[in-house]
Amino acid sequence: MKSWIRQHRFALDGAFATIRRAPGSFLFNVIVVAIALALPFAGLTLLDNVRPLSQQLAVEPELSLFVTPGATREQARALGPVLQKSVGSQRATVTFVPREAALDNLKAKSATAEVLDTLGENPLPDSYVLKLDGYESARDAAGIDALADKLRALPNVDSVHVDSAWVKRLAALLNVLRLALLLLAVTLGMVVIAVVFNTIRLQVLTQREEITMAKLLGATDNFIHRPFYYTGMLLGLAAGVVALAAVALSLQPLNSAVAEFARLYASEFLLLPLGPLESAGLLAISAALGLVGAMLSIRRHLARLN
């Protein structure tokens, strides 16, 4: 065990020695890799901030049913038992909303109270709100649309609207963004591997005489490979740190604009950097990409030297 630790410590010291010999080249490669990593890191940060918001918005589907304007109050209330029967035996809440209550609610939630007062008559119809929290097709868009079509055919029903359809659209949009981010991450991950591959190739060519001498002295392939592996891992790790720092710093000016926009909607939404666990995972992935690039490069080019 002590021998294994000593060998890896020696390889790590060799990697740091290689970096010290050409710090400018190493820094340049770190910046190039960090730029490639910053894009998926920024996308993941954005999705991580939007995910809790989307979960709060993902309410159960609701249907708003508006009674024909010419219908009497008795006809409007008679729709209640019919609607309860139409949604089946599943758990569903059917709430009658009188036109007077709807007008008062509109006045309380908007700045058009004075305009509404000038109309004289109440322009809003009686309505029902159906919360399908227990409906068997509550999460099935086709089932909800079929139910809405069924309710539209009832007498004294003017129109039916699916209030939470926009929530489904938001969820679908987030799924598309996740897929796009995955494809972007895979593509840029290949870029990172290519940059590390080329960096290690140049180091192998530069240290060709040292490698040849070490082989003549009986050094094993693993002994020669390890310093290059650590160099690739350090390159990926350093680039990951720079990318995370750049994304975190870019959130500060963005939050100024986001806070002003959120204030208009009485919200305090702010973009936050990734947590310690997520950041550690991204750094591990960055180091792993550097290691893969180094392994591909060192095995190919040392095989040519052999």
C-alpha cells in the first residue's frame, strides 16, 4: 500500500513539474477548456433554478366552465350535479362561482375597478371551476381535452377552458431544454477531450528523450503513463473550477435584471449558483474528461514511440 501511494505521489509531483515548466501553455489550455465547460455549466445552473419554480406551478389540471350569458341562476346552479356526474366517480371538486363573486375578484386583482364600474352591468357570466385532483386522466392531456369536449356539449354551457394547459407546455419546454443541454454537454465534452488529447500529445513529443531513457532504464508503461494522466486530470479540474467561478460571477449582473423583472410580478426570484454537491459532481466530471483525453493520447503516441 505504501509503495502504491509513493508511486502515485511521484507521478503527481511529475505532473506539477510539467506544469511549472510551461505555466503559460497550461493556463491557456485551462481557459480553452473552461470556455467549453462554461456553457453546459451555465445551462445546468439555469435549469436548477427553474426546476423548483416549475414544480410549484405544476398544479393539478383545472377546467373553467362558463355558463351561457342568457341562462338564469337556477339553470346555472342546476349544472352542478350534471358536472359532478360527468367527471365520473373519481375525486374532483366542482365549485360554483357566481358572476358577482367573479366581478369582485376581478376588481380586487386588477387595476381596472373604475373601468368596470363605468360599465353599469356585470359583463361576467356565472361559471364553474373543476379541479381534477383525483381524475384518472388528470395527467393525461388527451383525457382532459376529451372531458372538456364532453362538457361543451352540455346545455347552457357557453365555453370550457383548460386553465393548466400552459403548465404542461412549460414542462414540455423544460424537457426540450434538458435534452438540448445534454446534447450540448456531450458535444463540448468531446471538445474538452480533444483539447486535453492535443495537450498531452505535445508533452509526449517534448519529453520523447526522457521517456526513451526511462524505458532503457527499465521503467514500466504504468510508471511512464501516470504523470500524464495526472496532468490531464489537473487540466480538467482547473478548467472546471474556472468555469464554475465564471458562471457564479456572471449571475451577479444577471440578478440585477432578473430582480427588476420579478419585482413587477411581486416575486423575489433570483438565480443562485449550484450547491456544493452539484459543484463537486461537475468538478469530478471535468477531471474525468481530462483523464479520458490523457489516456487516449498517451496510449496512442507512446505506442508510436515504442
